[in-house]
Amino acid sequence: MATKTEFNNPVVRWVDERLPVFTYLDHEYNQFPMPKNLNYWWNFGALASVVLVLMIVTGIMLAMQYTAHVSMAFESVERIMRDVNYGWLLRYIHMNGASMFFIVVYIHVFRGLYFGSYKAPRELLWMLGVVIILLMMATAFLGYVLPWGQMSFWGATVITNLFSAIPFVGDWIVTWLWGGFSVDNPTLNRFFALHYLMPFILFAVVGLHVVAVHITGSNNPTGVDVQSPRDTVSFHPYFTAKDSVGLVLFLFVFAAFVFFAPNYFGEPDNYIKANPLQTPPHIVPEWYFLPFYAILRAVPDNFIGAWMGFTLINAKLAGVIAMFGATIVLFFLPWLDTSKVRSARYRPVYKWFFWVFLADCLLLGYIGSQPAEGAFIWIGRAATAYYFAHFLIVFPVLGWFETPKPLPTSISEPVLKENS
Amino acid sequence: MADEVQTPESDDDGTRRREFLYLATLGVGAVGAAAFAWPIIDSMNPAADVLALSSIEVDLSPIQEGQSVTVKWRGKPVFIRRRTSDEIAAARAVKAGDLVDPQPDEERVQQPEWLILVGVCTHLGCIPLGQKSGEPTGDFGGWFCPCHGSHYDTSGRIRKGPAPKNLDVPNYVFLDDSTVRIG
Amino acid sequence: MRMKVLVIAAAFLAGISSAQASGEKIELPQIDWSWKGPFSGFDKAQLQRGLQVYTEVCATCHSLGLVAYRDLADLGYGEEEIKAYAGNYEVQDGPDDEGEMYTRPAIPSDRFVAPFPNENAARASNNGAYPPDLSLMVKARKDGTNYLYAMMIGYADEAPEDIQLMEGMNYHKYFAGHQIAMPQPLSDGVVEYTDGTEATLDQQAKDVTAFLAWAAEPELEERKSLGIKVLLFLFVLFVMAVAVKKAVWRDIKH
């Protein structure tokens, strides 16, 4: 703490002298200097943390009513929907909240990609963000199993079976994950325990993510570093006010889904109780996993990675590696991107590749929702190939060939020019 | 909050208007947050299926004079005793003024023969003994709580021991001579 | 840039919602249901007729296990009517003092009594087919209300020549694969409505669909009416937040 804040309230002062929480809050959320040119795309980090809190609160209330047993889980969720006071509201908030969380976080990530928020000195901030995404995915997957509908059960079966692709120990790991020889009561019980645990780990990593952004300060649409106090305004009231606008608008959209289309993001099959003897004809993951699902299925069945007569990896393992690789590659992005310029505003070529990449991700999402047959297979493979090429080829090469537009000398410069 | 946005050229009137706008917005937001707290709190109240079970009907016809039965109501035992004339007499002989929690027997029963009580000791919630033959009934022929030694009489009133109050009498109605609805 | 993102996002969401269909595309008849609008709810008289159809026809084979008799209060029935309705069914209870299980008439707090004690018994009575529970049927099928209605009206006397019906199966226009084990449950005048409504096939199909839509989403009316209030509140708060933001930022050039 550079300087201590002076407080008038004696209780606050007494606490603060012994544990400077109020000084910390004042520094980080009141006086904290923010680049004054942040646009509304910078709202999404704050939105994500609000959704996380909403998910934890509604989740704890739901856990008080839920029964993690294969013969009662489905009925206990329906009891929440029918008999528990406002149970339907809590459950629909939690269910749609998962989708909202991913929408907000995906936008947050693409904002980072567009404006180069992952570049030095924010590499660790970015990597913590990737950890957050991985934790969110695990938490969402575990939570989706709990209502014990058909999609819950078969989703759990398919995803846990991915681990059988690991050489030598794969089958053992799958049995260990299940606690049995199929997805059954022990699996449901541990998934519930883990689903309750993970959000708190997530919360802790979000805390680190926030601390990290307060060390480096926020990036901004020009990508140019803050140079003088002229470039910044204090967090409060400027960004509390601006974030509030985005937050209320977001809550409006969220509420519209919860109250008027609560099952829009869901699958009808999950309102059928899990039946271990019958797989639904067309199983698909939740929408936020679809791009990854498409990458998983993109590897050709006859794919064999052979080396000197040894079969190193088969198609299943290659698919799994590709799927996890799609997220893992993000960890290396700060070093794969060789351009010194952060913001796509001053990178005329990268700007186009950014939109191509966004379109590619949406295309992968669409492919993931379709049955793996006909043209979809080939489109899926091409889109997967581009996904990895974007990181492994486009990013490194562009930095060498692209001529960036001239950067403004400071954040204030373009503003001053416009206004003069 | 308003101090930081004040600029030298802003007039007092405008400042006051903005000040009001900030407070009003904060207030409306706070009302929204408080309103959202209610569904969260209310979800912990008894649910519709729990409330639906909160009244039970008991058939009294198999109970002989001098016998007791215990039925479960709202997760707690309810003692139903068909009292003998001696027990009724004993309960009515006591002067209300001598009691820890003064209440005449007449106020605790609808029909003198049938004593209906929530079988939970008013001290710390244990279940008193005395329902089954052979169990201790305490010094006053009613019930005896083994946890901390509270003695209840044949009207379920506390006579000795740490319990502060008589055993509760639940709401009940006789639907006919041999059926009672509790709750 | 913003527009572009919105357009792409919209196209993406549309893609997801139309993505689930596979195989032969079956077009369901689209009915203008009374409870589909943002302000509209169920028609209680229709729900009562639907309950009658369910009770007299569907309940012979299909359970409704997630709904309790007490829930019928939503349909406008009083306590005594519900008690009388529940009393028509026997539930197993026990054990009694001798350790025997016994049956007693159902009471309002009981859930709807199933026609068969378990799945195997249901299959044994239905040529091996299992009549599914109907509590969530409307939510468990894509376009569930129109689907259910189509199930009721989609039977044809003769299968087209290119379809070879299996033993005990019936031709159905809308059912996936066009072969359904359930024989046509409704036709004109199967029930006689107590409120005097003419019991055409179409009327009965709509009424029972309405009843099952209620059974699947009993919270629908409460949800929508609360939703309107929440959205109005958020709209007001949004306008205020925008005003605050403008006031706070008015002297900052950015």
C-alpha cells in the first residue's frame, strides 16, 4: 500500500490500522485509475463476476433441496420446480445462468483477442483467465449431470469415456472416475460433491485474475500504455456508473430468458429421466461446448499416428488431444503472437483474421450441433484445421509481415484531435 | 459520490438534481436487490409438499381406555391417550395455582377422555417416556423425560424438573366420534 | 463492428435452435395455444376438460407421477372436490401394526396414482411397449405442445403402401418412424364433457394437451406475471443508470 487512506469513522479506522481492508478497497475500487477510453466491451469482466456470485447463491439454495441419488435426483429437481417456494425461479436462474456465464466470458475472451489484452505485461492475467475457462467447463459439465435426465446421463457417459483414450491406464481411470463399471450412483454422488467444490476454487482464481489486472492496469482500445494521469479516470464513479449500465442491460436479457424462454438453451431430452439402457437418438452437449465437440469429432476415424511400427495414438486419443489442445493453446498465445502492437485497430491485417477466427468458432459450434455425416465432416475438419492454424501459423507469421498503422502517442491523443 | 464529478462551472441547482438522481438510482437498485433476497429466503420455508402433509387424520376406534398411541405429525410424535376416569380425576384435582405453568385440565382437552399432546419435552426437545406400558411415567403418573428429569402429569403439565412449560396441545378437531384431524 | 457481432450472434443462436432435428423432417401442425403469449395463461375450463380426458382415457395406461392431487387447486377445484377426486384411487401404504402393507383411498397430498405398479407390469399389459409418464411430456419433446396435439390427431385408417406396419403397430402421420404402439386414444365423443362442450376429436386433443402443458409447467402463470414485473423494473433501472452514467461522464472527453 503506497499511502494509507484516512477514514473519519473511528471503527473503520480502528480496523484499517490493524488490517487495511478499507484502504485496499479504496485504492482498488474507488481511486483506482482506469484508462478513460474503455468502451462497453470492457463491461464483460464485471458481468462475469456478477454471474458467478448469482450462480453460487442460487446453487447453494438448490443444494439444500437436491438429493444426489440416482433414484431421487430427477424427482428432487422436479420437486424444486413444483413444490419449493420460488424453486422454479432459483433453478431457472441457475440453469440459464450457466449459459449466460459462458456468453459473457466468451465475449470477454474475444474482446481480449481483438485488443491484444494478452500481451506483455498481462500474460499471467490471460493465463489465469484460461484456467478460469477450464474450471468453468468442468463445473458446467458436472452440474449438467445432476438433474439426472437422459442428456445428463449420456453426456456424463460420453465425456468420462474420453479418458479411456489415454494409453495403458485409460480404462482404469474411467472406472476410477465412475466408482463402478458405468455411470451410476457413486458417480452422481461425487459429481455433486465436486460441483459444489469447484465454484469456490473458481472464485479464488477469479480473485487472482482481478488482483493481476489491478497490478498491470486494464488494457484499452488503443492498446497504448497509460502515460499520465490525463489518460485515466478513477474507477468510482466513472466505471461503477458505466458497468452499471451494462449490468442492468445484461440482467434484462438474462431475466427475459429466465421468465419467458427458460428452456431455450436446454435439450428436451433432459426432461426424460436417465435410462442406462437407452441412448437418445441425437445426443449433443450444451451449446457452449459445441465448438469443442466439433473439434473432438474432426479427427478421421482411420487416423493412426505411427512411428517406426509403433502405434502412438489412435483416432480417439487424437480427438481428445485436439479438443483439450484447443484450450491449452490459449496458454501460449502471449508468445505465439509476435506483433508488438496490441490493438487490432492498428493492425489492418490481423483485424481481418480476427473476424475470420470468430466466424470459424461459430462455424465449429454449428458443426458440433449437427450429426457427424456428409459435408459436415469435411467442413468440421477444415474449421478445426483453421482453428489451430490461426494460433500456430497466423499469429506468429502476421507479426513479422504486417505493417501496423501509426500508433497514437497516448490514449488522450486521438480524443484531443477529434475534439480540437 | 457527487463531489468527484463536480466541476467549477457547475451550478448549484444542477448539482442538486444530479445528487438526487444518483441517490434515487442507488435506492431503486437497492430495492431490486432486496426484492431478489425474498425468493432466496422463502425457498427455505416449508415447501408445498411439506405443508400438504401438515395435517393428519387418526382413527381412534382401536384405542382402549387406559391405552396410548403415538402418531407422527410434522416429523414429531403426537401422544394420544384415552384416559381412565382416575387419571381425569387426578388431573382435575390439582389447583391451577400450584403449577409451574398454570392451566386447568379443562382447557387442555376437548373431550375429557381424549388427551392429545405434542410429545416433545418443552425443555430441550427430547421425547418423554410413558407411552408404552412398563416405561417410567414419573412422579405424577403422566410422562417422564429421561434427558433432564422433567415430570409431567396426566394432563401433560410440567410438575417437576427443568422444563418451563406444559406439553403443547396441537390444533385438532373431532371429525366424528372416532376420527380426529390433527393440524 | 457492433452490428456485425450482433448479426453473427443472432445467426448462431438461430443455428442452434434449428440444429436438433435429424432424419426425416416432420412438420407438426402449429396451434395458437392460449398460454403462449407473454401475458397469457391457461383457460381453467379447458384444463378441467383436459383433466377429464386424461382421467377417462390416458390414465388407463399413462401415469402422471410428478403431479399431486392437491395441485388440482390450480384448475379451480375446491378442497372437497379434490378430496373426492383423489378418493377414487387406491394407494399402497403401510406397514400397519401387524407389518402388512395395505391400500387406502388417496388423499390430496398424494401424487397421481399410476395405473401400473411398475414398468414391467406396464409393459406386460401393453404388448411390451411402455406408456411413458406424462408429467413432463410437453417439455420432453421438441415443440412439445404441438407434438402432443399431433399425437392425438395424427392417426390414419390406412397406412400408405410403402410402409410395412409391424404386428400390433399403428400408422401415425407425425410419430417418428410412423409406427406407434399406442392405438388411437381419442375420437369424436370419447368423453362426454360435463360443461356441455362438444367433444370432437380436435376439442379433446386440444384440451388434454392444455392439461398436460399445465402439468409440465404449473409455474407458468406465476413465472410470466413475475417476469413482466421484473422486466419493467429493470427497464426503469436501465433508464436511470444511463442517466447517471451520462451525468457522471459529462465533463470527461474520451
